[in-house]
Amino acid sequence: MKINLLNNILVGVFTFFISISCSMIKNVEEGKVVKVLNEKKLLDSIKEYELDIQWLKARGNALITINNEPPQQIDINIRSKTDSLIWLNISKFKKDSSKMVIEYPEKLFFKGSISSLEDDLNLSIQYALIEDLLMGRSYLKHLEDKFILQVKNNEYHLLSHRKRKTKRITNNKSKKSVDYIYQSWIDPFTYKCKRISLIFPSSNSEINVTYKNWEKVNNQYFPMDIELIISNLELKYNLLINYKNIKFDLPQKFPFKSIDNSYQAIKFNE
């Protein structure tokens, strides 16, 4: 009788310790331990700690690869005003150019709306998505779905659909259509987004982004390295961005320079 009672106590203590360990996330290298949050508290924390600025000015370099073509090293300059405008200058040589100008090796440009860019790339790209991806945000504030919350490898994993459901949707075996399939991986200590995966079933397109090397700029953390992969059935764009200089909330002008006959329009699908 005493042995059974002792066994029950030991089982209860063992279960108690398991439940405690499962509700905590550990960072062994830094010796940190935090309590696992529920979905609402996690989403609130992500939004609270996300980058909150009105103006961005950024400069750096990038490595761009299109399909199996050799990668190209380019310089990038970004100016943006939140929810308003993004000015992007891309060049292989340090020369003045205009909105979204690429110079490797020809002078190329794109100037148009987000909808026309979507048509050219055969991708689903919203302005808010481009803005968030350039600034290390999670894109969660633009989504209204309830998410599946998991904890794997000591980080939060948010999903709009489970793995089996995702497979049915992407294989066109789901009865109900969906606009997107979303996943993100969140640091449990900083609540910063580490990775995002977005699938758009209607266009068979996918966007994957990874944020790395977070640095503190004006009391806010910003990813100095971003890897962006955009793909559909025909094309795959891989962009590795390395920011060198970041400035927040400095009102600025957008240098829209006229595009002369030396520039050619970018043809994305050729």
C-alpha cells in the first residue's frame, strides 16, 4: 500500500515537472528562461515590439539571383514613408538614377502600381507586404485569421493552416479556397520575427523571408540582413540584402528623376 502511494506521489511530481518544463522556453547559450504565452498575448507582444516608424532611409548592398543565372552584386538605396510610398534605387554602378532603376548591365526601370507589378510577376504582392518585408516586420497586423500556435526548437511557430491542410490546398484537393497560407517563426525573448512563409494558391506563388543580424537603431531593433525568395511556377528571385546604414524618422524628399531614352522598361517574365 505504501509502495503504491509512493509511486503515485512520484508520478505526480514527475508530471508536475514535465508540465512546468513544457510551459517554459529556454535559451541555453544566454541562460534565459521565459514563460510560454498564449496566442493573444503573443500577438499583442509582437505588435508592441515591432518597428514603429514613419520614415525610413536605408543604404546597403545586395546579391540578386534570377532562376539559374549568375548572381549579381548591386547597391541599394531605399526611402519610404509608412503607408504612402517606397522609393527604391538599385544599381550596379554608383550613378544617379530614378525610381526603382536597375543597372546591370543595362539601365532598366520599373515605374507603376502594385497591381501592375503583380501582373508582371504573376505574384500576389500587396504594398503593406513589401513595406513589412523591407523593415523586418511579421505582416501579422494585416491578417485577421486565428492562428495555430506551436512551440518548436525554443521558438514560437504561428500557422494559418496545419501541415495536412496546407498540402491539400497546394495540391488543389481542398473544397474551400483560401487567399493565402501563412507561417512565421518568432523569437520568444525579443518577439521579433525570424522567418516568414507566405503561399498564394491562386497564383501558385510563394514568398519566403529570413531576418538576421538584428541591431539597435534609435532604441528599436532592425534586421541588417534580409534574405527574400519570391517564386512561382516559372521564375525564382533570390535577394540577399545587407544594410549598411539605417536612419529612422527623418522626413525626406523622393528624387523622382525623369527617365530618358537610355533606360529600358524591365520585362520580368523574359
